[in-house]
Amino acid sequence: MRKLTVALLITAVMLLVGGLSALAQTQSPASDVKPTFITLTPGQYVHGWPPFTVSYPKEWVEQRLIPGENFRVGLPRPSLPPIPLLTISVSPNPLPLENSAKMFITMLGPVGKDFNVLYDRPTQLKDGTPAQEAEFEWVLKADKNEVKRTTFLLATKRDLAWILIILHDDKGKISEDLKNINYSLTFLKGKEEPLKVPPDVQEFLDKYCSDIASGNVERIMANFSDQFLNSGMNKAFFEQWFRNSPASPVKRATTLAEATVTVYEAKGDKAYVDGFLRSKVIDDAKPRLKAPIAMQQIIKEKGEWKWYGIQK
């Protein structure tokens, strides 16, 4: 069940490699900066929902995403993978944070070996938000030289959204300067206010929510473009997630879903959309928690909006 619950994170860690050292640079406030999936600001990652920033050295270069990631950046090296390497993943996950390191190591199992957990403990962000940090060593199976890598994981959550800030190095224990990159995570205030979107976009979102509540996977997937790609995961992947994952709204018997948009920007026949979903589950008396919309881009095809995803 756990493997399916975290399906959107599983392949996010499959081919990661480690790093060097650099100083995290403080950036200007992101109140007037667009989310990174719209406009990249060197040295600063800006997430849509939940709204937060992470600062990293400006000389680090954005890398191609692998499935499950929202962002990947590292210090380039001639003829070698970038080091250090920073990845950021945001995904709905109902599990408690103390499971984060164990889950992450389990996912690395197919490509890694000789795992050694140096520590795994609760912590908090600079604003007091509860978090979990862990550091562990491991070896990439494909590395003939068997260079030991070190990974520093900082995990926190906002409602149902898990946020994983992951930093890799191959120079021994992660330095405090590098750890400061993870701990630069800052939630943004005043960035969760609902935005009014064009009527046809709102109609699309309402239909998507209605189709989720129907439990009919065919109806749900009709809202996805055949060109859909989200952090390396295509339409077929998401169809299987809706059908099989215990975390999916279909398996959780959702009876009501509502979308709230907090980020919107039109780009011709496409538009960037982010925000959160609230859903009600049968016999669930708990308050409806927010989960990230996570698709982040729509495209108009034959006069109808469809989910288009993160096309990187």
C-alpha cells in the first residue's frame, strides 16, 4: 500500500547522484517573483502551491527532471554529473513525516546499495514548522568506482502536500553550508488567496472536480491531453495511479471535490494554473485537507481545456 500511496514520488529518486560544496545565497523576497514553473529566477526556486521558496547558489544550473520531481538543479562539472545536486518534490501523501527517510531509501533500493543511516530525527524549519531530517550514505550500483554518496533529506508538509528538499554530495558528510540550502525553505504569506480565472477555465476545473467525484477513471482521464507530461510522467501513468493507488481520490471514494486557484497566467493556447483541491471522502468526518492540484499547465485543444502538465 505504501508503494502505491507514494507513486508520484517513487521514480523521483531513481538516478540521483551527489555533489561538491557551495554557499547558499540569500535572495530578494519572492512576493513579486513568479513560480519557477512559469519563470526561472536563478538562485531561487519558487513553488506555486503550497507557496514557498528555496534559495541556492546562482551558478547552479537547472537540470532535466526525472519522474516525480518539481525541480532539479546542480553545480555543473565537465564530463561529469552536476555536483552538488538539489531536487525538490511536492506530492500528496497521507503518511506521517517520520516515514520519509525510510520511504526514500526504499525507493533508492533498485539503484543503490550499502545504505547507512547516519541519523533520522524530527526538526523544525526556521518559522517553527515541524519537519524531519535525515542523512545517509549509499553507493550507486552502476558506479564501477563505488564512490560513496551522501544524501541530506529535509521533509515537511502543508495539509496533504509533502515537501521533500533533497541534497546529494560525494565529499563525505553534508556541510552546514549545504544544509542551509535545504533550510532556506520559506513559506510565503499572502500567496494563497483565491484568484478569479476566465469562465471557460473555471468550467474546466469544475468539470474535472465533478469527474473525480464520479469515480469514473475514463471521465477523469478525458480531462488530460494526449500530450500530457508531468515531471516525466505521462497520461498512462496517471491513469494507473487513479485506478490503483490507495491515495487516489477514486480509491478513497471521494464524493465531493473543489478546486481553488492561487496561480494563473495565460500563454496563448496554454495557461499556467496552480492551487489546491479539497475533497470529501465517504464517512470521513475529518476536515477536508488541501492537496496540490499539481498539474500546473493546461492547453486548449479543439476549443476545450485539457491538463498539459510540466513539460520539462
